[in-house]
Amino acid sequence: MKTLKELQKEVLENKKKHGFNTTDIHKEFCFLYGEVAEAFDAYHKKKTSFPEELADIAIFLLGISEISGIDLYEEIIKKMEINSKRRYVLNSSGVLEKVQKKT
């Protein structure tokens, strides 16, 4: 099985191979936004393409990470550790809110 870092490199190489954007991060975020919209549409309309649309989102995230020199796996691990220590409470509207640490 490939590592996330290997997938990042593979995504970038595929973009280069096909002549896709590999330098304009703003453009990549616009494309990512479009993929998220497509995934939402597929989910909302119960289309069979929903898993493929989720994969497109992941591919764009991997590409943005590699273009930016970010090890996405390491960042995910760090963020999951942070999230595991957070506390949430229901507000008066019934929505979970993060409890801020007192400094």
C-alpha cells in the first residue's frame, strides 16, 4: 500500500504529465471548491458518483499539499491530536461550540 506522501508525489507527477497547473495555489483552491460542490451535489442527489467525487477532493488536497511542500500525513496526525484534546459544549441553540482555554 502506498503512503500518503507517495500519493502526494504521484498526484503532482500526474499533473505535470498532463500539463495541469502545478504552481498557482489560488487556482487549485478554486478547483478544490468545485470538487467539493460536485461531491455535495452527488451526495444530495444520491448519485453513484459520490465516492469518486470524494476521491477528487482528496486528490486536490494531496496536490495542494505537495505543491506547497507540506507533508499532509504529518499535519493530519498533529491536528487529530489537537482535536482529541478539545472540549465542546452545547450552546443555547443546541449547537456544539469549542470551549476556549483560559489564558
